[in-house]
Amino acid sequence: MTRDSYYPFYGWLLMAGVILFSSYLLWDFGLFQQLVENDITYLSSIILLLFIIITVYLGFASWQLSRQLHLTQNYSNDSNPDKSWASEHLSLLHFQRQQAHNESEPLLARLIEKIHRGHVNGWFFSDVLMRLGLIGTVIGFVLMLSTVYQLKDNDIQALQQLLGTMGSGMQVALYTTLSGLGCGLLVSLQCQWLDRCADTLVSKIIELGMRAPKQ
């Protein structure tokens, strides 16, 4: 039984659905509201906004990957084979054979780069989200510790104000860390899934190249 060629997009839809449902639960429990209100740097909100944009971007990449996988699996029956990456690779492979060139590594490297190009930036954005979370952690600790040097009075009111300011800095540190690491992890999971699907597409195109008649 042949697997549906659009399974990369279906897998991304499944992950997006789980993320959307989890986001609804967090919103229903009021955790999103607390995050926006207690993070005075708004860095957590920026991380969440970037996460949404990156997830949509990876969704488009998964659709493109699924479309190319469909064209590859139906290459012999496709009425417009020129639109597929498989036909482009096979054309270059045929030209290389005509020129009596035996080196296939450059073509293989080109094929891998072309197929992975659509989602490879997701790994970079995943690292950016995590680093933004760590930057928020540093900012939170700076806000928390800066109040200690501003303390001049020893009365209880000054200490209460100090504890309140330190708590605000700690909230910034924890919320930004949670947002950055959580969103970065979710983006990494999506990229890992697309990497596996892209490797499958590469294998299928190489198989077509091996079966192509040598002229």
C-alpha cells in the first residue's frame, strides 16, 4: 500500500492542531494574560508572535514538500513534469551522462540543498527563539538585582518595595525563558519532521535517477 504523498503536510497539520489546542487551554486558564501583563519587557509577546509566523512559514514549506513528493511519485503519469524537482534533477543527470561525466556528488548536493531549502531556516529561527528567551532571562536578573543597589532605607516599607521589584524581575526572567525554550522546542520538532520527509523525497528522486535509462 502506497503512503499518501501529502503526509508531510498532514503531519504538520497534526502538530499545528495540537499546538492550537494547547494554546486554547493556556488561554482558558489565563496563563497568556499573565504572561503579557507580568512581562514588562514584552519580550515574551515578541517570541510568541515570531513563533506564529515561523509556524505558518513551515506550513507552507510542508505543503510545497508534499506537492513535490506527489509529483515525484506520479512522475511517469504527470502531464506537467517540468514543474517538479525530480524532472529538473533527471534532466541535469541526463545532460551529465551525455557529457560522459561520472561525478554525481555535485548534483546530489544540489538536490539536497534545493529540497531542504524551504524549511532549513526553521532551525535558525528555533535557535533565535531560544536565545531571545535567554536574553530575557538576563534582563530579568538585571532588573531584579538592580533594585538591591537602590535600597537606602532599612524600614519595612522599603523592603516590601524591594521584594516587589525583585519579584517583577524574576517574572520577566522566568516567562521569557519559558516562552523562548518552549517555542524553540516546538519549531525544532516541526523542522525535524520536515527533514525526515525531505530525506524521503531525496531518496525517491535518486531512485528515479537510477532507474532512468542511460542514453
